[in-house]
Amino acid sequence: MNETPQNGKPQEAAASAPAKARGRRPAPKEAAEAGRIWTGERVTVGEGHPAPPETPSAPPAVVPGDVASKPVAAEGEPHWYVVHAYSGHEEKVRNNLMKRVDSMDMHDRIFEVLVPTEDVIEIKDGQRRHVAKRTFPGYILVNMIMSDESWYVVRNTPGVTSFVGSGNKPVPLQEKEIKSIQKQIKAEAPKVRVEYQVGENVRVIDGPFSDFHGKVDEINADKGKLKVLVNMFGRETPVELDLLQVERLK
């Protein structure tokens, strides 16, 4: 025997339930998956939508002759520069510059200051003495990295008048030039400074030909010798003499 519901409408209630189920609004995430509508939720890669495969990028092509492919000279390389200074005050100017390098802490830009000299033997008043002769009077050499700061330190040193260069641009010495100067400075054997000239009249003051007059015919500075044409018995006779054995006729 079938029981009748108390409200008397069993079929109407059963029919309304499926209708409510069909009319239910989908969840936000389901709607996003179905219609691909952004809902404000954060979705990580791989959650429903796999990430597209990465395309490997090709390495940059090297163009022949490109600047990047050529070796570039390192910036800030030290070079030797010639600086014009007051003649006769080269050592004083050098000392002034080194003091400025110390006081302005420029040791990383200015490395060495050189007054080129050579050791010579000078004959004067019958005495042989060693003296340091300046190779380039009125100039000093500076080994430095050229920049606005280092240029200012050198240029404004008391006794410095200018850099040697083209216009206002200092030009460094070539490698062969500075090597030649350094070789001359490091020479061990001193040179004899000869003040006589070929054809000059001299008087012999020492040796068997003392008090003879003669004329300088040849000069051998390396050995410190002179070949003098001495007038003996009415004829000129060549005699080799030391520089200390003659003097100029007054």
C-alpha cells in the first residue's frame, strides 16, 4: 500500500529537485577552466595549462672584422713623456714633482721622473774629474698614465713650462727612443769630455815634448787621446798625447 505524503504533492517535490540541480551556478574555478576566464585566482604553470616549450636561442654570430672580435689595447697604460723645464734646474723640478706626487697621492698614476745624464770625464786645469752631464738640458722624462689629474699635477709643478707634443696634446716617446736613452744612462764606461777641436792650436805641457806647440789633428774621445802635429826641425810630426798633456794657447 503506497503512502501518500502529508503535503499531498509527492511528484512535485521530486520534480523540483532535478530542476535545482540543473540550474546550479558552476564554481569559479570550473568556470575559468571551461571558458578560460580570469577569476582572480593564481594558477601555477602546469595546473591545467602546461607551459609552452622554450625555444633555445642561437648564439650571437661573430662578424669577421668586428671590433668585439679584435684585441683591444688596455686603457691606462703608462708611457714616457718629455716635459720642458727650466734649463739648469732639472733636478730641482724633478724634486718638486716627486713632492707633489707624494702630497697628492698620485703614485698610481705617476711612477718615475728621470733627468737623463751620463758620466763623463772632464779635463780642467790639468785635472781629470768625473761629472754628470745632462743629456737633454732643459727637459725631464716622466713615466705616467696620462689623465686629466696626472696632467694637472705635472703641468702645475713649479719649473715646468709644458709637455712636448703636438699642439696641446702630449705625445709619448716611442719604445725604441726610451730604450736608447736608458741604455745611454746605464753605460758603465764614462765618456771623456773633449773640449778641443780639430785644427785648434795647443801647447804641450807634459812629457818629452813639453813646451812644444802644435795643432790638433785627430781626437779619440773613447781613449782620451789627441794626435797633435808638433813642429820639430821645421816639419810637422804627428804625436799622440793624453788630454792632460796639452792645454789651449792663450
